[in-house]
Amino acid sequence: MSKFPYIANRNAPKDAFIEKVQRMLNYLRNRFHCGWPYLEDDGRYGPITAESVKGFQLWYTCKGNGILDTKTYEQIEIPHS
């Protein structure tokens, strides 16, 4: 079960849910040629994952803070489906 919101943490523990989010962000990045960083799917919500989430938020809604919340996750999941 996910624990929203996720906020960047350099010492974040590995999380299978975040690993899934990282794979979805990489898919979207490649599919739509978006400019956020490519992610290693290491399952950690660190600064690079947060930067990619913010990039997705800016691309999708024009507002971004890099925090993975329920709304952002649902938006990431929709185009990926």
C-alpha cells in the first residue's frame, strides 16, 4: 500500500511502489519525448525521482512541486494504461 505523499529524501528506503512509479515515468518520458531525467528503477524517492515527478507535473498540469501525491499518481497512471 502506498504512503502518500512522497517527498524527496536522499536516504529513502527502497519501496516497490516507487519502483513502479519510476518505470511509469520512464515509459512516459520515452513515449512522449519529455525532458525530465531518466530514472534508475531503484525504488527510492530521492531528488532525481522528485525532479522527474515535478517534470511530469509541469508537463501534465503546468504546476509542479515534485511531491508524489494521490492526484499526481493517478495522472501518471492514466496515460501509461
